[in-house]
Amino acid sequence: MKRKVMMVFAAMLTAAAFAVMPQEARADETREEAGRCAVRYLQVNHSTNASRIIAGYEAIDLRDRAWQLIRTHELAPAISTGPSTFAEDLNNFARGQASYLQLGRMRDITLLPELPLQADIDSGDTDLQESAVSRLADCDRTFGFAPVIALAPAHAISDFDCAAAYWLRGAMYPMDQAAAGERAQFALGRYQAENAGLSVEQIVGQVQAAGNARYERIMHESRGLEELRQEMIADGQNPDEAAFTERLQRRAVEALSFQQDIVACEAKYGFAQAGGQ
């Protein structure tokens, strides 16, 4: 009789264990997904192109969303096992500078790198950008963030951004200076009409500052590309190969973004169809 009771009790424990395990497994999966979403938010927070790709980007605090997930799901380890803080480890992993990331108070979750969403957002490839935004939106819906991240309309480039892009084009390409200057003035006029509280001098100063900052990013990128090119040649790769050229082009994020903005501004104002002002 005693043995039978023990067997029944054991069976009950086993049944209870099987009933609980799926729930625990789901909880672990949720925590792991929360960690991945936190990393994705931080990756895109480092993007140079997100403000043009994501609708209402200025009002969305991606870093805050990441840390809300970390706090809610207790993803920060209880103790540090190295010289760096968890915030530093998280940032390094999001930037692709670490091969893994341990999460959870007991470090029971290990994340391995995914293809970074930042690279997709900055790639200039609309398919990659749409896929990246879709994954961010999935994170928003899963964990209840609002507004849900969405693609910005293709025509959403601002008059200010167009003025800065045209100003920079004139500065970089002297032969286009006259036409670029006219376009910059046109965009400036539209921007000033909506910002009557700013003087022309203030607006011109802001446009020039934005153009100069972008120029510095393009030049920094160009120097990095040339270093990469020399390294690849030193490794015996042929600079005329398509794969070689494609790899360099994928790194030219700022230059490509600048070209895309010019095209978008031409379409916005109808310059492309009209053949100029």
C-alpha cells in the first residue's frame, strides 16, 4: 500500500513537472527574446541613417526601450565577472565588438551575434531596411511599446535636410555649385516659411553646420575605405573583382546616403522632371 502511494505521488510529481516545464521554457524564451530586442534597439540607436528610415524617429527613445526590457526581465547580471560593467559589455556587443553576451542575474542566457540591424538600416538597400524595421516592429508588438516602429514615407525628407544636402553638393562639386546653390536657396525658403521665428542668418548657420558635419563623416568614411582597400590588396585580392567592389560599396554608408538624399530632394521638388529650376 505504501509503495503504491509512493508510486502515485511520484507520478503526480512527474505530471506536475511536465505541466510546469513548458511554461518555464516559454519564460526563458521570452527573456532571451527580450535580450535580443534590447540589442536590436541599441544597434539601431547607433545608426547614422535611422532618422530618415524610421517614421517619427526623433520621438522614439530606442535606448530607453532597451533598458526597459533589461529591467523588466532582470537581464542585468547580479555581479560582474570582469573589469567592464554590464552596460559596457552590452554596448560592445551591440556594436559588434564582442563574440557573445551573457544575460540574466545568474548569467543563464547567452546571446550570440546576429547580423546587425544598424548595417541594414544604413545599407541603402530598401529590402534590408524594410526587413530591419519589421524586426524592430515585432519587438515593439511583442513587448508592448508604442508607437510601433514603422518605415518613414519615401518623400519624407525635410526641407532643412534638402538645403543641407544641396549646400554640401555645391561645396564638394564646384562645377555644380551654381545649380546646387539655387536649389539650396529654394529649400531654405520653404524651411524658413515654416520657421518664421528663425532669422535667415540662423538658418544658414544651421544648414552649413549640418553640411560640414556630414562632410566630415564622408571624409572619415572615405579614409576608412581606402585603408580597407589597401588591406585587401595586400591580402592578394583583385580590386577589379565584383565582390571586392561590392564590399567597399556596402561600407560607403554616408556617401550613399548623401546621394540618396539628393535624389529624394530632386523628386520632392520636381527638379528631376523639370530639368532644373
